[in-house]
Amino acid sequence: MTGQDDWRREMEPRVDEEVDYIIAAFRKKGIKIGVVTQGRGVGYLYAEGQLLVRERYLEGVLASLRRQGVRITPGEPPKDGEPPQDGEPPQDGEPPQDNQSPQDDEPRQDEPPEDGEPPQRYEPPQDGFPHVLPELILLHFSGKSVPEVLEVIDRDFGEGCATPNHVLTVAGETSPCAATDPQEVYEGTEPYPGICHCNSGAGVRVYIADTGLLLDAESHHPWLAGVRGDEDPLSPAFTGGLLGPYTGHGTFVAGVLRCVAPAAEIYVGDVFQTAGSALESDFVMDLQRALHRGTDIFHLSCASTTRKDLQPLSFWTWLKQLRRHKGIVCVAPAGNSGNRRAHWPAASPEVASVGALAADWRSRASFSNYGGWVDAYAPGRNLINAYASGEFVIKMTPYAGQHRHFHGMAQWSGTSFSSPIVTGLIADRMWRTGENGIEAAAAVLRAARSHAIPGVGAIALPCGGDRGCHCGEDRGCHCGESRGCRCADAPHRP
């Protein structure tokens, strides 16, 4: 652990700049962000003075904090003043689904809940401590740092009964950012990979947790027709034509997904609205609201590291709610650190995690995370899709001060953009077969494993673009059809 601001001396300059950008954005909202380093990069980011606590351990954690001499203060209420709604309880006697059963991924917590336990309904805050979700409390305190108090709590109760309120970032890495800044392309350039007109995804509802949707996106990008979402707060209409980091990220992700599944019903949430980041407590409350809108696939555009590499407690708690809704699948990018370290939520056994292929579609991109927790790799280098129009002045090393001009399209790289290819393949297979999200994801990943490249891993490829259509290949279809999909004949990539 490092002292206050000591982390600046330990980081690479570009990482330092990215972290400063995030810290400054949260400071404007009155939230102080703490930093723990690992090597020359980020160990994890967290909200100072906040703990997430499993409700069953609340009394013990409060006693521990008092013994440590910290001041405990009532927390803020949930967004909009409304308690989060619990998921639908399982029917009496209904066995858990095989592919939805609780995993061994519980973050090393004692006494995991019994499988047959009835879900707990939201109860009013006790002593002013609000629930983020049923069974999860957000606790505010002052007097010591989060890492300091957690060392004692871990010793008293074991790891995972209380955790930081981590900062989750869009396509995070050692430096929490996309793998590259967006790059200019000529006006009128078409998407790459291109639109696969033989695919559909009609009737499949996808929720993209990201930075929202650019204003009037569909008027400039016809493949986004019908895509809905929260307004991207960094839309040029709000900024006088100036673009900043993370502007259009959610729109680009939606564009990639729509090229693979042109008729999927997509909603892009503005979750990561603070420098492309959000506290995990806010993240899961947003997911909980989307859960009750009939979502089939959750596409989670974040990849972050955590304290002791444990799964974020809030996300683990939300997955318990998700298991009560049959067949819903989550997909997430593996992250852009170029190493094996687990990034969340992708590293959860209940999430389909996607790394990135290089521009040759045969090797792993240098920025992509990898390891046994990454389920498949899809193209993620030099993709072209929907973006904003305006001027982007780069703020970070090594291109700080460079001006780039965009005309509605951009070239971008990262696992944020490889992962929607897999989400699109899942949505298309759901339309083709009538399978639910979990079943379709299993089939798509099974097909990806059948195309595995030694030294890389399972490969999931889209169709379209100058690479030719990958549907119906003799080797089997990348959309998961065991007998080849029903696409029209097309030239295939050698």
C-alpha cells in the first residue's frame, strides 16, 4: 500500500495522467478517489470513506470500525431515492438451473448463502445505512483509509465480508482507458468489420452498460436505426463540437454489435459517465434496473482490477439476483493490460469474457489480456465504426496536444470493441435457434473453441467486410450453428 499521492512516483507517466483525469472528474462530484499501485500501473481505484458490507456481517464490521477509532456516518440514499427492487423469487421447489447455479467464485467469504434460501426483500436502512442491493450495505466512514480498515476487518472476519467501493472503468487496463485513442478515417468510410446482412438478432434485447448514445446517432449511421439509449453527456452538441476521452464509446460499441446482429434491440446506458468510470455501487444499481426491463443479454463495457483480485462484492451480489431470471447472459471485455491478471467483471465464471485479436485475425493483440479466464478472442485492432463529428485534442502521453478531426466515423482498438462481436453472435444465434442467452452463448463459445489457434485460444469471427463471410464455413459457423448457418453463399477468407 502507498501513502497519499505516493502512487504518482510509482506509475508510468501515461498511467499517471489517466488516473489524474479520473480522480479530477470524481472530485467534481464530491467523491475522493484513492489509488493503490501494482508495479508501474494501477492495483485498484476506490472511493475513500466507503465500504461495501455484506449485511450478515454488518454488526461485526461496525464494531471493528469503532475499535479502530473511525467515525461512521450515514450513507447517501440509492439513486432517485428509490430502493432497488429484488428479482423474482424462484418458484417453490424449482431447482436451480445447471448453468446458473452459484459458483465457487464467491470472493473467499465465509458461510456462503444456502442455494435454497429465499431471496431477501429490500428493507429500509438500519441506522441510516442504505442497501445497494438486498443483502449489501454501503457504509460511509472517516478517520482512516479504506485499505487500512480492511486489513483489520479481513483479519477479524475473513476476506470478502467487506470490500472497497471500487472504481470500474470503460475498457480498463494498467492505465484505465481504451487500448488506443480514436483515430481519424476519411469521411464516408464504411464500418469494419462490415454489416452482416445474413444475420439478424431480431427480438433479442441487449443492454449495453457504457457511456450512453450520441445524439442523432441513427441519422448519421443507418445501421444504428432503432438503437435507443441515454444521451452521451459528451456529445458534441453539449460541448461546442469538442470531443474528449470516452466521447462516443457507447455508440461505437453499439455500432460494432449492430454490424454483427443488425436487428438486435439495443439500449445503451450512460453508466460510466464520470471520465468513462463509475463506482461499482452505482454500476450494479443500474444493472438491477435494466434487469426488470426484460434484458436478454447484458453487455458490460468495463474491465477493472480489484483489491486482492477478488470479484467486486456488488457484482457478486447482483449475480445472485440474475440467477433468479432464467437464461440471461453477461458478456464483458477482458481488458487492455496485456497480462494475465484477472479483470472484472469478465473474470467471473458467469460472464463470457472476450479478448482481442490483432489486425491479422490470427494472433492476439498486444494490448489484450489473456489467460484461462478469457473465454474467446475476437477482432479488436483497428475496427471502424460510428463516432462523433468534431475536434479531439489528445490529453495523454505520448500524443498530448495532437488535434484530430472526425466526421462521424473513427478507427479504434480495444477489447471494448472485440467483445460486442461476441455479443452480436450470441444475439443472432438466439434469433436463429430460439435458445436463451446462456444456451446461445455456450454454443457460440463451443464453436469458437473448435476454431482455436494454438498460442492464442478460442476464436470468434464476424462476417462481412473484405474478409468475406464466415457463416457456413466448412469448418463450422462462428455463430455457433453446428451444421452451418442459413446464410447465403459468400466468398470466404483463406
